Amino acid sequence: MSAGRYAMVVDTRLCVACKACVLACKAENNLAEGYCRDWLVEEVHGEFPKLRAENRSERCNHCSEAPCVDACPTGASHIAGGGVVLVTPDKCTGCKACMAACPYDARYLTPEGFVDKCTFCLHRVQRGEQPACVTVCPTRTLHFGDLDDPTSEVARLLVDRKWKVNHPESGAHPNVYFLV
Ligand code: SF4
Ligand code: SF4
Ligand code: SF4
């Protein structure tokens, strides 16, 4: 899969908050005990008796105007193919400037002293596979693909369904979309 702009589309109506996506990410990416690249936000919307659960599997938004990249003084944070925002551990000094700049609290400092976050599983995507979290989700909540391809599943979902992004006012232009 090669791309112009990779994106994730999360169907908040299908997610059952099982957290399989969180566990799969930890296993796939060998994350240290107590650290996660994705997480669940569970909210209830509406008024009784018309209540609706909204479960959002969240991660780095791979923002098109990424403030974390602008804030990084060493070039460790950068934009790779398909618009995927990455951190080069060897270049990261652990100064946390990117963590302060991220409006989504998507980054963390590893015990080894470099900053880490979701990579959209680019190592898998470059092999033609889907991200680990996408493959394990039992309810097919998570969709990944190229938004610049109008025939892709993610592009079609955003045409067919209502959606939102987190903190659109941030100006970061996030590329993780939530179907509502
Ligand atoms: Fe929700 Fe799917 Fe993650 Fe389970 S694996 S928490 S259903 S997104
Ligand atoms: Fe950077 Fe945060 Fe956007 Fe991810 S969500 S690209 S860490 S600003
Ligand atoms: Fe983790 Fe990969 Fe999913 Fe990102 S895309 S949350 S790195 S499993």
C-alpha cells in the first residue's frame, strides 16, 4: 500500500470498549509495562432515557499540520510517507517539547528516555498489512487507508457517514476520524 494521506476511521457506534486494540498495539510494538500508544475514551451522550454510549479508540492523529513536528528542536519528530508522523528515537533527546505542543496528549516518554507514540503501524503497512489494532478489533470498529484515494474504504465512510474529529479548533488537522 502506498499513499498520499493515511487516515484512521473509528466507528464509535460499533466499539464495545473491549480494549483488544490497546493490547494488540502493546504486543505488536513491544511497549514497556504500563505504557500504551492507544487508549479508550468512554462517554455517554444524550438525556435519559435516550442515552447513547460513545466509545472512542484514540491514538496519535497524524496531524497534517503537526505542532509536535514544529516544536521538535532536533528533527526527531518528522512526517514520513503517507503523512505518518514518526519519532526517530536516536535523534530524540527526551526534552518533551513535542509532548507540550501536542493538543491530544498522544505522546509519552519511554523508560529509555525517548518520546514514543502511535506510528499507524507503518512497518506493517509497508508490508501490505493493516495496523495491528485494526486487525484484532472484533467489531470492525477501526478502518485504515488512504484518504487521497476516493475509492478507499476510509474515504467512502467519510462520504456516507456523519463524522467528527477531536479538537478541530486545534488547527492541527487531525487524520483520525470518528463516525458518530
Ligand atoms: Fe473498541 Fe475494537 Fe478497540 Fe474493542 S478492539 S475497544 S471494539 S476499537
Ligand atoms: Fe503530533 Fe499530537 Fe498530532 Fe500526533 S496527535 S501528530 S503527536 S500533534
Ligand atoms: Fe498501535 Fe499500530 Fe494501532 Fe497505532 S496503528 S495504535 S501503533 S497498533
